[in-house]
Amino acid sequence: MNDYSSAITILIAVSAALTIGVVFVLKQPTDLPILKDKQD
């Protein structure tokens, strides 16, 4: 059972990094004109 602990830890770390990356990108101001009109 201990063989999978490092793989699980790596999987959680990668998932967290992807989630943080997606949140970071979504927080940025958008360049799409359709979405810009809705924000004003």
C-alpha cells in the first residue's frame, strides 16, 4: 500500500497546480469583446 503514496502525493500536487493555474487565468481581465461589453 505504501507504494502508491508517492504517486497519490504527486497526483494531488499536479491537480492543485492545475486548479491554481485555472483560477489565475480566469481572474485575469479578458480580451474577448463580448465579455468586455458585459463587464461595463
